[in-house]
Amino acid sequence: MLSYTAPRVTVQQVLQMHPAPMTKNAHVAKVLQRIKSCRTASLGYHVYGCTKSDCGHIKYQYHSCRDRHCPNCGAVKKQEWIEARMQELLPVKYYHVVFTLPHELNSLIMGHRKLLYKLLFDASSGTLLTFAKDTKHMGATPGIISVLHTWGQQLSFHPHVHCIVSGGGIANDNRWKECINNDRRFLFPVKALSIVYRAKFLQALQQMINDGEVVSQKEDTKELINLLYTKEWNVYAKAPFGGPQAVIEYLGRYTHKVAISNHRVQSINDEAGTVSFDYKDYADGGKQKQMTLTIDEFIRRFEQHILPERFTKIRTYGYLANRNRHQRINEVLSKMKLPLHKGMVKIPVQVRMLEQFGIDTLECPCCKNKSLQLIKIFYPCLSGRQPWTKAGDG
């Protein structure tokens, strides 16, 4: 069971310092408004009443915004996603590889986020699959889970992809093959990964420019691409995970992360119009430090990390690709003579809240009996119509 400690200051409170959105982007403005309204009466609420005659307490449960960028939301969805991935893990080594982009590309990416975020996914996964299919390394197709992060610890713009890669894969003859030299620290040679990744990204980027999908000043772009071919691109290959359980713990911490959590925000100074938050300075040995920004600058940095509408930030490749994934995994388990993975069981939200946070949604906060009953649901007005309620069925 997880313990819950309420944060002293929240990102929502910082955003509420600006009643009007600072951005002209309609999608970003909607996201910010949802976060501002999260768990307030403006999104509606459930009304619960205590059935004990000597109590009669009324409880209002305000609706959450459910936006993936909101630091207040997502705990239950995250747990459901992790449990689904647990059904797909095999008893093999898993490796962690991080692909970053040079900061010289930042302005180009900001103008073409959807296209170039997708290219980052394609180039990184394509590089891993190319090395894995090479008989010198594995000669098989591994499973890959890729997660896009766009931020650094100081809320700077820093697009990169975290990849979890299996240390084995499915060969062309449907046999399971382990990576050659699977006892080594890194899955594939890091220097070679970097060179191939750089070539895949820049070749595709040049084609997008030629096709007019990515628009920039031609002279500047040509000079930029020539410069980027001379630079070393950072690919971080980390030590293998300590087993499938360590993979799950990693997924729990990083897959559904937002740009900054509420617990990192330390204070708001109303008079000075500033906000202070904690960050790790990796250039100084990972020391914990504190940064103070104006509220305008904090919100500007936060806005940079709102993803394009409907953009998928977690993607799977290889034998974990979506189509027929469950069937492929069970075929591998059969060959390994291991029990097949069972389907997911739908767990009610009330049970999850009790298991994860020790919160009993049926417990009356007044008399402490499990006697709360849903009375009605109140939804906010839509398109100028009157708000409406729905009676609870108990």
C-alpha cells in the first residue's frame, strides 16, 4: 500500500495565478484550463450521504480532469497500465537505453512537434531493431517499450526517449534467441548505436524537408544538418534491470510521469510573483538544489511539455507491437515451457483506492462507518444548457 502525503504547494495553484491562459495555442489552453479546474466544483461532483440515522453526513467528491499532463490525476490509470505490462514480461534480462536529441534541434522540433517526436520514436526503435536482427548481436526481434519525455529537471526543453528492451527475441524460425554475450553490461555497442541513430534521424529529417513536411530556412537547415553530422549524439545505455520486478518498478516511476510533480514545488511568493521548486543537478553529481522562477516563466516552461493532441507518448515495438501481441507472447511462453499469461481482471476503482492508498471510498468521514451511499451526480452545464443531475442507484 502506498502512503499519501499532501503536497504543500501544487502546480494547479501556480497555474491559477493566471486566470487567463498565456498561450495562443487552443489545445494547450484547454489542457491548462482542465488542470486549473481539476477537483473543483466547475467539473461537477458526486454527492454521497451517510445512511446512519444518527449521522446523515453529506460528502461532495469533486471530479478530476483526467488529463495526462495533470500532476493530480492518473494514479489509477497508471496502475492498470502497469498490470497489463506485467502480463507481457518474460523471465529474461531487460535493458534500459535512452536516446536524446541535440539541443540545436530544439527550435525546429518546437515548430513541428508531432512529426519530429514521431521521428524520434521511429529512429530510436529502428536503430534497436536493426542491431537486434543482426546475427552478431541477437539475430532476432526483441520487445521494446518506448516512453517519450520532453523535459529536463529544470523544466527545460529536452526531448528524449527511454527504451526498455528485452535481452532476447523471436527469430525468423519462431525460436526464442538470447542476445549473444547476454552477460555484458550493455545490450549493444553504444558508440555504434549512436552513429546509426544519428544517420536514421537526419536522413529522415532531410527527406521531410525535401518533401515540404518540415519547413525552415533552406540555408540554415543545410548548415544545421551538416553540423549535426559532425556531433556525437548521446545514447545512454544503462546496466540491465535486476529482473522483471525491477522493470515494473521503473515503469511505475517513469512511464506516466508529468513535467513536474506537485511534491517538487516548494513555495509560491505572491508578492514577488515567483515559484520555487526542487531539482537534481546531474552536472553536479545529482545534488538536490532549488530553483526560483517568475510565475510567468514557470508556466511558459510547463507549457512546452504539453504534448500535441492525441499524440501517443508510450509506444511498443518488436514482439510487443500491438497487433497479435498476446498471441506472440503466449507462443514464446509455450516454447519456454512456462505457464501462459492470463487475461486482465477488471478491478473496481473503489478496490484500487483501498489497496493503493488505504482510502475507503465508502467510509463516512464523520462517523467512520462504511455507510456512504451515492445520492446523485452533478455535471456542469455544457454549451449554455442548464446543469443536470443524475440520481444515484445506491
